[in-house]
Amino acid sequence: MKEIFCKLLVIGAGPGGYVCAIKAGQLGIDTVIVEEGRPGGTCLTIGCIPSKALIHAAETFDKARALSAGENALGIRVEGASIDLSKTMAWKDAIVGRLTGGVSGLLQKARVKIVHGRARFRDGKTVEVETETGLQVIRAETIVIATGSDPVELPALPFGGKVISSTEALSLTELPKRLVVVGGGYIGLELGTAFARMGSEVTVVEATSQILPLYDADLVKPVLRRLGERGIKVLTDARAVGLSDTGEALVVETAEGRRELPADRILVAVGRRPRTTGSGLEELDLDRIGSFLQVDDRCHTSMRGVYAIGDVTGEPMLAHRAMAQGEMVAEIVAGRKRAWDKRCIPAICFTDPEIVSAGLLPEEARSHGFDVKIGQFPFTANGRAMTVEDEDGFVRVVARADSHAVLGLQAVGAGVSEFASTFAIAIEMGARLEDIAATIHAHPTRGEALQEAALKALGHALHI
């Protein structure tokens, strides 16, 4: 049996774990990272990156198919569009391979020791890892738990056969003729829309009264309209009961009664749960909030010398949140004074059209006791949106009525995911409406809508 002694042990090489390890290595900390699969975690290998690759391929094919359908305003004609899904998946896998290889290289460059295998706690300072060459014991002064999350499985629809999670959906080599998506959150809608663009007949089943229930109706409306235009059926206030007697359909309960939805594949995307079982965490008796590990503003758990970051600590389950936490913890271990004090964490839905939000939504701001000013500018009045033939959506700013300090920024429209950094910087730096309105925005760009939204909130919009 081999033993390794180190100052910092990171368990899990997802976005939070690998960033923590790289930063620690850069700061001169003797660091070991343990990962059972490829570095990059869910986001890089079976989540964010592969799903966005598939979304891009689907969008490209959809445009080609539209151009081959007949006359269009641009005067472009394409003969016969088709898609080979197996080749698309191979292209996606190549991108994942490049990025996971890049992470491995960065870990090595930072002089981080990588141990491949599944870690199991012996105690708060020791883990054992079953590797290909035998049992490896690692003893560390400080441990960071970054084990990530897994898709939630419904008791009535266990994964297997035609019932799949997002992981399997991102590896399909044949296009399902009929796809039923259980869950109208961002994962279900992103993948459901992608498959619809490639030719699948898609139905979305959502248990609440609105798809994307974390957003307000104004942001969701353009997405819902586009789903209808694409022929995607949406059932809200509907509960998945299980498979039909023949196994060829999904049974759902609606206000009108039960109905069967024929399906070749059923994608269950109802959320994710922390990955805490099978690693001996139950032996540590760490404080929890529900199933998540409880942490303070330094990501410290209830046990001395044990930190937790990323999905295992709860919502929002976002890769960039995990990365920021990982970098912070590495600096804390290095002796620097750091704490988690973020005004906003931007969130994006890569739906059609996209949604981006940073800070507070209007009702959230009001619930915090703020009187607010709201400015909203539509892309129908934006020259760049017109020239790319996609005028759906708007940019919205939410600010305090007294000081004009910006509390929240949202947008829905084509390509608005790229607004995320601008929105976050504005809120983090304490921008006021006057700051955004007085900033020169390049013309012609979609970003001009942000300036116009601020001007409108101040009562003197120029272009509407």
C-alpha cells in the first residue's frame, strides 16, 4: 500500500476542483487531486460544453434546412440539407477531448499530482483511492470536497432503456423520431430544442404552471413563442406518472386527466442532486442543508480543515460559481484573507432565444424592499438585430428608484449569453443608470440595447 502526504487534497476535478488545484499549485501549495473519470467533470465532459456543441450543430443544420426550403429574404438557396448525428457526436467528442487534455496539461504545469480513481474517506484527513495499480492512501492537512452532482432520477421513471438522462442524450448517435422531455427547466429546454431543430418531434412536460419557473413571464414569453413556432408541444401543470403498459409511451397526469405521449426516447431533466454517496462522507458527520453540504462564506464545512465547493454545496449549480469558489479556497489555504461576497452570479439559458440574468429580477428587488425603476428596450428597435434577422426579445435593467444603483440586468434574444460578463461587471462595480447611459456603446451592436434600457429607465430613451 502506497501513502502520499500533501498540504492540500482536492477530491473531484470538475470546474471547481481543477481550478482550486491549479490555483493552489500556482501559489506553491503541495497539492494532490483525485478524479475517477476525465478531468473537467460534468460541465466539460457530459454537460455544458458538449450540450453547447450540440446546440450549435442543431442551429447550423436548422438554418441550412430553412435555406433549402424555398425562397427567403436573403436570396440564398441551398440544395438538400441533411445531418449525420454520429458524425456530429464525434465532432463534439473531439472538442471535449481537446479541453480535458488541456486541463490535464494545466494541472501538470501547476505541479499538481493527479491520482486516478474513486476517493473514499477514512477520516477528516485521510482518503483511500482504488487505482488501477492498487490502493493509494492520501493524507492531507486540508481537504476540498468538489464531487459535483448527478441527474435526479424519478422513482416512476428509472434511467434505462428509452428513459435517459442528459448524459445519454448527449451521446445518441441516432435521432429519436419522438422525444418527450420531462422537466421544463434550462437543461430540458436546451436539449429538447436542439433535437427539435434536428428533426425530432418534441413534447415538453413541466409540473409547474410555467416553463423556466425561475424566471418571470416576460423573459419566458419569447422562448415559449419560439417553441410553438418550431412545433414543440408544451404541457404545463402536468406530472409524469410512468411508462404505459406497452412501454411505448409516457403516461402524464393533467388537469383534464391522464394521457399517453408516444415516445422513442424519454429525457428526464428534473434537476440534479449532490454526489455524496459512496465516498465515505457519511462517516464525517458534516452539517448539511437538505442533501447538500453546508458551508460558510469561506466554503468551510463544519469540520476543521475540510472545505466544500461547487454543486455539492447547493444552488446555484453553475460551473462558474464552482470555479470562483475553488480559486477563493486555494487562496485561503495559502494564507490570504478571502470570503465569498458576490453581488451576483450570472445565469444563462441557452434556449432559443437565449436568456441571461444577473442580479435581481423585478419582483425579487421589490421583495427585498426596494422601490425600483425599470427600463426595457426591445430588439425590434435595434439595427443589428434587424440585420441578422432575429428581432425577438429585449434588454431590461432594474435599478433602485432613489439612488439609481443597478440591482439587476436581464436579456432575452439571440446571442445575449455574451452579455453575461457585462451585466456582472456593471453590478459588481456598483454601476448606476447614469453610468450605463453615459457609456458609449458601439454601433451597430445588440449591446446598444443595454444603453437604451438605462436611458429609458431614466425617462429619456432615444430610439423608442
